[in-house]
Amino acid sequence: MALDEFKAAVYEGRLTDAISNVQQRPLESFNSHTLSIAITGESGSGKSSLINAMRGLCAGDEGAAETGMLDAMREPMVYPDPILPGVTLWDLPGVGTFYFPLDTYCERLNLSQYEFFIIVGSQRFRSDHARLVREIQRMGKRFYFVRSKADVDLDASRRQRSSSYNQERILQQIREDCRRGVAAEGVGHPQVFVVSSREPNCYDFPLLRQTLQTELPSLKRHAFLLSLPAVASRIVNQKKADLKGEIWKTALFLCLLAAIPVPGIAFLCTFFGFRKHLFQHYSSFGVDDRSLSALAHQVGEPVRELTAVMTSLGTTPMMALKLLLDSVGAAVMVAEYSWKRLPVFGAMVSGGVALVTTYFMLRKCLASVADDTQRVLSKALEAERENTI
């Protein structure tokens, strides 16, 4: 029902109401939504073992992810989380292998289809991890960084420095190393967990499960917000198609105005008619000046942040005049030249030229305003996502 209200608001050009519809939904209302979590990282880092531990399984148990097969995975494998409702864990092939080199990894696995990420690393924070962090940040999505195989590091430290061995100090050093690496990629508050899949009751593993469970409603809300630009795009395109069928009526009306056999009058009539229709497009889609100011206030952004993503020329008279001079006006002025010699024929030529040029110019403006609407709404939804992080 809430999604239907969002769609209706977008179609009717009530973008502020569309955002308000999402803002007013309580977190509990997102519990029924699904969340696809991608488990990624370098090959051999323990991704599959982590999934098994999160699901309370051991290698070899029925339904458990296969482990220990370095570089062998070719396709992502999906596993339901038995505890967290609506959560699926996707075991992705390792990054940087022969089949999935770093440069093409994100594109080949289409990481954009996943809504949340857990990056797994079994060593120090590396360039592969940094690349994944950048890509996830670029998509506007969130992630945890899990440093796996803590038991291996602790055993090695115990053997090498048995007299000065301090488990908590070593774990803290590992956390700080990972946090520094993630923070260097522009992440303000990196969430890092040091775990051992062999010991799911030790180190940060219980904290990982608790954090994921606590944040699950907000993560689902974030995923829902990420899905809305695609939903809005379909609605805006539907509206554009509906309005496109009405353009010929305006073009025909302007054609009749352009046929007035009085030099200069045809152009003025066409200009004001064209400008009025352009204003109606901006208002109908909800990207006129007043609507943009209300939307900016709704999401707590300066209005210039919304107008900056718009590429159409706007609704000012000078902008409308420029558009007209580039197309319709030039055509009408050429036709007016013939009025001095053949008034009747000149009027027919003027009307015909105005019909064709106005029709295609109005279609171009409609497409431009529709594209601006999608960009503005995407920017507003991005601001709303950032407000909830």
C-alpha cells in the first residue's frame, strides 16, 4: 500500500508527498521486506565458512556452503538465514582470481543487484578490499568489514611471543588496522569485526550477529530507498508517454496561431503558447521552482543541490525564448518572409512549419523535464538515505 501511494504521488507530481510517505513509515513496517547480503572478499578468506557459522552449520552439514575450494567457485551461491527473517546470504566468488580478476570483478558479478555487503579478509587490509569499499560506496550502499581467521593469528602470536602474549591487545591491533584501511576510503564510522568461524561464540562473532540483527530494520529501509529510483523511473516514463499523446493538440493550436498573416504576431503567439506549455510540464512533474523549494526543505538539502542535477534550461522567459529561437521561432520568421509576396501561401507555410517544429520541440522538452524529474527525485532519495545512516 505504501509503495502504491509513493507511485501515485510521483505520477501526480507530488514529489514532496512521495518522500514524506517514506519518511513517515515506522522502521517496523520494513520487517516484511527482504535483504540480499553479498559475502565478498579474496579467495580463501573464509567467506563460505563465515556463512556456515552465521547459519549455525559446520562444513559437511546438509545445506552447508562448500568450503576449502580455492578459485573453484564460478557462480554466486545463495543461502537463507535461518534466524533473520527475509535475509539471504550470497556467497560470491573470490576477488582477484583467474576467473574473476579485480578489474572486472564488480561488473561481471553485477554487485549492484545486492543490497548489503560483508567484505571478508583474512590478512591485513589490502588493495582488493579498498577497491570493493570504493565500489560499494559509489553505489550508495552499506557494508561491514569482517577480519576472519582470528584464531590463526592468535595462535601464531602465542607461539612467537609466549611471554608477552596478550589476546585482547592483539585483537585490538587487528581491528585498528582494518579500521584505518576502511576509513582511508572515506568511510566515517567503519564497522569492523574480528572473528573466527571455527569459534562462533568468541571474539567479535556474537557482536556481528547482534549488530546485524539490531540494524536489520534500518538496513531494510535503506535497501527499500535504494529501490525507489527504479520504481520512480517507470512511473515518470509512463507519465511521459501519457503526456506525449497530448502534444499534437498543443502543436496544432500553435500552428493555427502561427498562420495569422500579420508579421511578428505569429511569433509572439507561438512564444507565449510554447512558454505556457513548458511551464505546465515543470509543474505537472513537480520540478517547478516552488515544488523544488518544498522538496529541498523536506529532505534537508539546499535547493541548489537539487537544481544542480537538472540539465534542462528551466522555466524563465529568457530560457523559453532561447528554445523557441533555436527552433520554432526561426522557422516562423522564415515563413513570415513569404507573407509580403504571397500572404495566403505564406500563412499556410508558416502554420505547417510551426506544426512540425513545435511538435518535435515540445516532445524534446517533455523528455528533458521527465529526465530532470528522475534525477531530482534520485537526489532527494539519496539525501534521505544519508539522513538515516
